[in-house]
Amino acid sequence: MNNSDIIRRSLDSVWHPCTQMKQHETLPLVPFSRGKGVWLYDFEGKRYLDAVSSWWVNLFGHCNERINAALTDQLGRLEHAILAGFTHEPVVQLSERLSGLAPEGLGHAFYASDGASAIEIALKMSFHYWKNTGNPQKRKFVSLENGYHGETIGALAVTDVAIFKDTYSPLILEGMKVKSPDFRLAETGESPLEYAMRAAAELELLLEARHREIAAFVVEPLVQGAAGMAMHHPVYLEQARRLCDRYEIHLVADEIAVGFGRTGTFFACEQAGISPDFLCLSKGITGGYLPLSTVLCREEIYRAFYDDSLTRAFLHSHSYTGNALACRAALAVLDIFEEDDVLAANRIKAEYLNGAAAALREHPKVENFRNTGMIWAFEVKDAGPSFSRDFSLKAQEAGLLLRPIGNTVYFMPPYAIETGEIRFLVESTLSLL
């Protein structure tokens, strides 16, 4: 097998996601044959540093020996079994451990396969909770401007990215949008904290006026990914929790991209000292190995479905719910966090990258250089409409896998990245400007 052969066969047989396929008449696919650590290799041996963790999922490097070993062991025991009316050890262990790690009061994990499905579950659970408790009028959802929560029909109701949403607008039950606390939007002289408080004040006005019809407020804590790594002050989450409590509205924390240490704490909500009513998790949960997502909720929400009547039960499902292999991969991920003190190691790596990026931060084409945990981003000034594509191609030539969002370049590398690889990432990016 060589690069040309696998590219031709892929174009003949695969409909690639988030892609205008016609572009690949002139824009070649990059084929990967294997991976190790932070590197992906094509069929001719060229390597690429996976600076975006393969869509933000890979935590501990490709072909991680410890996750491999856990999966190999699980393959000899149980690959999958129906979870409706049955159970197995990996899903029980994972649920118990996630509940122990999550903010206070969250438990009873409900499983799916991907982030959008987790959001759908949280929205349906919230609506159904209010129906079961005698408040069927509470059926609207509030989310942030420029927010992203997935591309299924229900998730698009709380997503605000036009290119994903506008085509399907006739199918969508539109929600309500409020100002994003993204501190890039602050006025001159206004601090991130002050701007977050101003955005929270707008949220309060909406909730005060329409709380009787609102079921839940959905938010990406600390970092709005698809908005171009829009970062905000934790005080916004504090205020959101206070307001949701005051007006009896569920708070849904979409930690699909920012959970599992990505923002510097295990869960982003920890930095605000809050517990949401629903916590949605996916991406890094299996270290980039297998599809898995989960929603953890408060006990009072679970109890509202606990009844003799089947119509009051939560009947959402899919065939691979709680897949044993995926749960075992997730358990191996949690083991690595615990055994290697990953969060402490990440703080050292983040400090090193911030120091190594001094010249990048000061580059005349760079603005809004920012960092939260193991996420970095900056905007490139005077970038043209084809900037994202052109920059990605140049990055590939330099041995980097980078996918800018508009004119925003971001780094979200696997936690396995080492100092030499950090220098390569920063210096190579600098050379592309």
C-alpha cells in the first residue's frame, strides 16, 4: 500500500466528514498508516505531529501501550452486551469512578457514543424531567452565541455556528441565544471578569423574563471550541449556576471537549466551584480509542423518572450503549490520570510551551494569544478567506497536523507531548506566519 493508492481508494469509497469532497480534486487527502505518541505516519514514512489530538480526542498518544493492554485483556472477556436489562463490570466501574471524580451530586451515568448524542440526551432528560414534575411548559433551551454542541437535529437547536446550522433551519426547534462571555469581545479597558459579569447580566434579563418556559441553559465551560477557542472567566459559570438556581432552570455543562484535564482541572466546572445539573462528556474519555459519551445528572433528576409507569421512564437508547470495550478504554484513561499525576505534569508542560511561544506571542501578525490549560489559540491578522486551507497545507508540508478555525490557529496536543516536540510545534508554526 502507498499514499496514492489509499487516497484514490478513499475518494472512490468514503464520504469524509466536515468536507466539501470536490475540493479533493486538487487538495490531496493525507493518508495515515500508523501512529505512535504524538505522531501520525503516512504510508511513505513521513510523520505529522498531531497538534489537534485528532479532533480533540487523543490524550495519551497514539497506540498507547497501557490502553492497548487494557483493550487486549477486555477482548478476551467481553466485547459488548446489551445494556437494557443487563449489565457488565466495565460499565459499572466506569460509572462509579466518574461519579467519584465529577462535581458533587452527579451520578447515574447514561451512555451514548458521541458528543452530540450526549447533548441530545441532556436536552431530552431536562424536558422530560419538567414534564414528569408537572411543568410541561418548560421546553425551551438557552445557549451562548457562537456556541457549538453538535450537529444532530436536537443539538443544532443549541448550536450557533451558521455553516453547520443554516441549511437545516426548517428542521430545527430554535432555542434562545445570549451574549457569549468570550473575553475577545470585551471593550477596551474592560477585564475578562468585568466582561463575563456583563454577559451574565444579559443572561439574567432573559431568564427573569422567560424562566417559566425555559428548561435548561447549555454552556461550554471556560472554552467555546468551534467559536475559535473562545475563552471566558470562570465567574460566568458561577453566575450561571446562581441564576439557574434562582429561576429553576437546569444548567447543562457541555464538557465534551474541555473535560478530562483539558482546561487544567479534571473538569472545567471545578474552576468555578460549581456542580451542573447535567454533565456531558465524550472525546477524551477513551483517550481517542473508541466512541463513547456519557451524561451524569443530579439524583433528583434521576428520581423524577423512577416510577411504575413506563411512560415516565427515559427510553432513549442505541445498540452500543455502554460498550464494554469503550468503557474499559475509559477506565485505562482514568488509571493513567491517577498513576501518573497527569494534571501536575500538564501544568509543567503548559508553562514550558508558554515560555517557548514568547516569539510567537509577540509576532506582528499574531493577536489575542491565549491559553487555558492544554489549549492555546491566537488569531492571524489580515488573513484572507482561504487562510485556514492554505495554512493547513503549509503545516502539513512542515510535518504538523493543524486545522485553523477561520483565522484562529490553535494547539490542542496530546498530553503525551514532550519538550522537544513542543519546541518543534511552536517553531514550525512560527515559520509558517
